[in-house]
Amino acid sequence: MPEADRQSVYRILDANANRAREALRVAEEAARFALERPDLAETLKRLRHDLRAALAPLDARALLGARDTAGDVGTAIATPEEGRRESTRDVARAAFKRLAESLRVLEEYAKVVSADAAAAVERLRYRAYDLEKRFEEAVAPSQRLAAGGVCVLLTESICRRPWEEVLRGILAGGAACVQVREKHLADGALLARARQVARTAHEAGALVVVNDRPDVAVLAGADGVHVGEDDLGVGAARRVVGPDRLVGQSTHSLAQALAAADAGADYIGCGPMFQSETKPQSVIPGPALCAEVTRAVGLPVMAVGGITPERAGEVLAAGAAWLAVSGAVCAAEDPEAETRRFVEAVASRRDFR
């Protein structure tokens, strides 16, 4: 390779290595301080260190020697958009775009000097794509509601096994959401519990909502709050959690569901579907209510109350996007296996559609 060409390649590699590292750090700070998501911050930090390892086959002295900031004609080129950001999340989003572009440039030009480095950077590029998706889901968890799934209402008092073991089991079984439902814990203990659940569930890619307490949901870094008809209400909860976290409300009639939607709920809790040992009710509106709410309200419906894997098909056929279950999983001898039965029921319904 001619020396001039080699010098150009190393200038390109050095500039984009710096750009990629800087972008990772910018995104990491947003995950750490704006989203308060330790799982994302740690993964971004690990990617930054792995980038350094991926570039190790390159000649470090040649990279530094090729650097010529004063002679870089690109430093004077800028667009008006580059000087404007509306929020910390916009800053992070721009960083993810720079990261993907920089990794692609590194991959292509590294092929000239090191096939090993190019292959390693390619693997990092795909990880970066996945991280960008996870970041967007964390910023706007409502985007994940439409997909539906299984939400487990986690309450320690009904768990047959230690609640931490139950949590790991339901996540391994494929639950897409965990609701922290601990009505009798003191505030400090509830916050500690919600934080632990949030860390564990987020690492598994699941959503976390806190029952009744929007303040705890925010402090714990959860994805949202679920309120009942006698709690703060959707509007008050929204003022606490802000526009980007989820707010769901329990409803027992079409009128309540419509009111929750008008108040700005992201999803509608609907039930009970059947009689439940966890929370017995005198009136059971059943899957008929679910069908009625689904037709009338343009929001994901989370059905709750006495649902078993055998009854799940009836509820899903009525239009529920989510199955909310509690005792059927938490009190099971094998929470993972029982969760998987519900997840398979949801998957079967999707295939049927």
C-alpha cells in the first residue's frame, strides 16, 4: 500500500475510533443519569471497552501519528441541526446515530489493514443496533404495549418460593412485564423492592410497573405505574411520572375504561375475567367486558382475574393484548414452567391471527 494511502486510512480509523468512543460515552451518560437504567449504562460501558479490544490489532502508534486535527477539512463543516438538541434523550439519540456510522466506517477501512479488527468491529456494530433499540424502548415503553404478552403481578405473600427466585423464574419463562404489587411494604422497603425488580427485569428485557405508587415508580426507574379506581387516578399519576412512563388503570366496566382512556391512560386493565383466589369479587364481568372494551377503546387491554393457561384462549379471543396473572404463577411449584404456559398461549393466539 502506498504510504500516502496508508496515512489516509489511519487518519480515517483514528477519527472514527474517537467518534465511536465519544458517542458511546454520551449515550452511557444518558442511560445512567437521564433514564437511570444501570443495565443499559453497564452494557454501553462494556461495548466501549470491547471497542478498544476490537481495535487492538491496529498499530496504535500509526493511529496517533496519523492524527492531524488542524489539517482536517471536516472540522469546519457543520449543519444547523447539529447545534440544536431538545432534550438529553435527543442528545443520546444523535450519539447512537454517530456510533452506528462510525462503526461502519471503522469496519470498512479496517479491512485494508486488519481483517481481524474489521470482523470484530462488525460484531460490535450489530450489538450497537440492538442497544439503540433497547434505548428507544426505555425512552418510550408505550411502543412495546401493542405487542402484548404476559404480565405477572409479583406479590411476596403469595409466592410459594422466595420472591427473588419467583422473579427469576417468571422472566426465564418469558414474561414481558412484571408489576410490583406490594400493598403492605413500608415506603423504604417498597422502593428497595421496586429497584431490585427493575434491575433484574430490565436486564431480561421486560417492562416493570409499580402498583399504586407513581412516586416509587419514578424513583425506582420503573417503566410505569398501575393505578386502581380508588388510587390517584390517571391524570394525577401522569403528572408524577411524566409523559414517557406508562400509566395503566384497572377498570370493571366500559364506562370506567372510556374514562381512563380519556384521562390519558396508556393501557386499560380489564377484569375480572373469572373468579380469583387472590382477589375475590362479587361481580365477574368476564371476557365479554374485555371484548366490549377492546372494540370501544383504542388502547391495549390487559385482562386480569382468575386467568389460567386453559382459559387464556377465551380471553385472548375477546381481544386482550395482555394476560395479567398472579397466583397462578407466583404460587406455582415451578413459576418458570407456569409462566411459559401462558406465554405459549399468547404466542398461539398470535399465530392463529
